[in-house]
Amino acid sequence: MSAPAKVDTTPIESKAQLVEYLEDGCKQPEDWRIGTEHEKFAFRTDDLRPLAYNGNPGIREFLTAMQRFGWQPISEHDQVIALTRPDGSNITLEPGGQVELSGAPVSTLHQTCEEVQEHLRQIREVGRDLGIAMIGIGFNPKWRREDMPWMPKGRYAIMRAHMAKMGNLGQDMMLRTCTVQVNLDFADETDMRRKMRIGMALQPIATAMFANSPFVEGEVTEYQSYRAHCWTDTDPDRTGVLPFVFDDEFGFEHYVDYMLDVPMYFIYRDGKYIDASGQSFRDFMAGELPARPGEKPTMGDWTDHLTTAFPEVRLKRFIEMRGADGGPWRRVCALPALWVGLLYDRTARDAAYDIIKDWTADEVNELREGVTLHGLHTQFRDTTVLDIARRALCIARDGLKRRNRVDFWGQDESHFLATLEQIVDTGMNPAAHKTAAFNGRWRHNIDRAFEEYAF
């Protein structure tokens, strides 16, 4: 059994420490890495039902079986709730049993895609033994909220109760959505500012290309990304587009101020999550937190708190791009290819910024809501999201070519964009293809989604 992660017990004496924590993420370009995360719905192959933690087969059994590949278990109250490896990769559980691979930080997209393929090979092998499979899609296409299991993680119980107070779709977000995201590095505050602004502005463009969740409870909806729609009605205190990112003076301190105003969920003490939902981290720093009167926070509390905000682009000691629906392995590889191409080459980064330099936060927020319904055909100013996506992909391809990170066969990383280029060439994203299949050859039988799109 692996030891729990070491908690930083350094006392927080001032806001400056919180700013310095983010600043410590700055890296030289040669040290920039790529960390890809992707979630999948696990289901029983006999009846397509989601896996309960203690089911037969269930999530516990799956996590146990995966240990044959060298994964080490992480437990909470004697229940395995995650797996880890020394390279920094982890397998974790989302609230409804969605299985997430948090990949190791790697140097190239070739390594990312090799990691994804090996992970999927492992889950297929285990799945054959257990009678389970997994599907990459943005929103569970068949099952109701009440059909979904809850995983035995203490933080999820607190979040579950709080979500019910803050929006109509927060628990659906927790239980019935899957995403792909990529984590990227920055050189300094100026570089972070530029990447955050480009990422926030172009996130709806990624959402439209990757839109892959038109179904809810076995029927087609009006949405192309119901997953993204869920995020618009989850918790306004901690989600959405961050207007201050579009300010020219935006920096680490502004993000710290934002996080200090995001209501808390919990604090973690002696292996237990203590409910502090709705309480203030500022009060905590003053020793006035109702959940722990007289106690002041540690840096471990701060790093936990940073994980409880869910904007479209999130800042830690790296930048998280969070706007894409889950999908098959090619799109799992394509998502980091898009953002690495746009942001890890200076010329590409400047060209991407030129697209969005006069966009306002209000416009981006309208765009974010529009693409949930209209996808690539969303209107923006005098153009469409489809046209912007074409420009962004051209810039990303050129950026990857200039990076010139080649594999054994001499291929650079730009070929990982091919699946997205096909989407913009046809004007049909995954949601459009699935809707056509549902109304055509599937004959309105949603079970066909599990048959055709399981990994």
C-alpha cells in the first residue's frame, strides 16, 4: 500500500506566500512539459450499467485488477480510491465512478499518445477478464442521475451537498460528465498572462470541435455539448470565464485574490475531510474559520483549495485547459496537440493572440454558452466558430512543425491534429455524427453508442 502524499504543513503568514506558490511554477522553455488527463465511463458489458464501487464487477475490483501492471493503490478509510506510479501518473475516480488517467508530465506528444494507448490496452485486458468496458463521451448517454453510483471519497460527499444549493446541474456535472484536459507550463508572469488569455478566449472553440455529448437519458437533445451546458448551471462562485484574465495587468496576485474569494469546500485533517462549505479562506487566514475556530491554514490547505475552483482555464503551478468533451483515443491525443501547437511556440502564440486580442470577457462568455447548442456553427461577430477553428488549427500545425519533435519514424507532432482537421473540413463535430447515427442506422437505440464507441 502506497503512503499518502506528503502534506505541506508550512503555516501561511501572508498573502505573499500564496502568490509565491504560483510563481514557483515558472519554468524555462526547455523544461516545459505536457500532462494529459482523460476520463471514461466504466460500464458492465452485459447490461451497460455503470459500475458501483462494490459491485460485481465493480470499481474496487477494477482497481485491484489494474495493479497487475505495476500500479500502486492509494486508500481512504481502507478503501482503494486511486492508483499511482513513480513517474507521476495516477488513475483516479470522479464522483460517479468515471475513471481518469492523469498522465505523467512528458516532453512530447508522441510520449503522451504512447501513454494513452498503453493505458487503454491495460483497461481492455482487465475489462475482458471482468466483463466491463469503457466509453469516452462528454455526457452519459443513457443513465439518469439516480442510476449513477457515488464513489466513497470524503470530499465528494461535501461537494455533493453543496452543489445541490448552488445550481441545477452540479450533481449531473459530478456524476454524468467526462472530459479531456491538458496541463501546460509557463515561463514567467508575462507568459502565464498571455497563455491564460489565449486559453480562456479560445476555450469555446475547443469545446465546439470536441463537442461529443448530444444525448441525455437515451434521447437526442438540442445541445451538442451537454457536458459544457452542465457547467453553465453548476456553481457561479467557482466556474466559467474569469473576466480579470482579460485585463492587461492580470498576474499571479489577481488569481490569488480570486481564489481567496472562492468559497471553501473542506479542510483535510488526520485523514478526514471537514466540511467548511461556503466558508471563507480569508477568514481562515485570520483564524476565524467557523469549521476550525482559532486555527490558521497551512500551504497544504491552500493547494487543496486551488483544486476546488473550476473555471474554463485553471491556474495552479501550471495551466489547465478544461473545455473539451471526452472522446476516443485520437481526440485524447489531439487535445494536447491543439494547445501545445498554439502555446509552446512563440510565433504560434503571437498569432493566436492576434486572433483574440480585442475579444472581451462578455463576448467569450456568450460564445461559451452559444457553442453548447450550435457548436462549430455558432456566430461570432462577422464570422463563425468554424472559421476561427480553421485559423487556430493552421496556427497550431505550424507551431508543432516548428517544435520539430520527431518520433522513431521521423514524424513531427502535427499529425496528431488530423482528426480535428477532418472535423473542420467537414463542418461536423462528433456530436453531429452521433446525432446522425442515432436518427439513422441506430434507429433511436442509444445502446448502439456503447457498442460502437467503447475503447
